[in-house]
Amino acid sequence: MCVSCGEMHPKKELLRMVKTPEGTIELDLTGKKNGRGAYICKSLACFERLPRAGKRIEKAFGCKLPEELSARLREEFERVRQEESAAAAKGAEPFGDG
């Protein structure tokens, strides 16, 4: 389930964010990083809604999403989307194995 829009999607259609044991929140492209995970749709609209999804973020990670972290995640999110689009154009398998 996407923490931004609340809709259910297959895992392959979502990006995983993880709060590591060290307390940092980052994108997890492999889906295997250690820590507490939450998923978000690969749509830009869902990512832009993410800061307003406060209660879902707090429930998933036990903290609010700091603004500076949101900006860093957005850059990483956009980079991943571009790489997936390029891979899809070449006929390659997108990132992650579900």
C-alpha cells in the first residue's frame, strides 16, 4: 500500500523507502535493506503528496518526514524514475526484484 495515496498496488509497482537502524530514511531499490519499510507509488503526484501523508509516515517510521529529507528523497526518486524509463525504453527489466 502506498503511504501517500493509500492505494494497494503490487510491490513491483511501488518504491520502498526504509528507515535504517541508524535512523536515516532512504530509498531501497533492492527491497532488501535492513530496517522499517514503507512503500510509495512511482508516480510524481504521490511523491509530491508525501509530506501531507503525515500520519501514515509517522505510523510507518515512528517520526515525521523532515523537509530536507523530503528534498533529498525527491532528487533520488526522480533519478530512479529516469533510469527506469531509460531501461524500459531499451527493453530491460526495471530495478528491483519485487
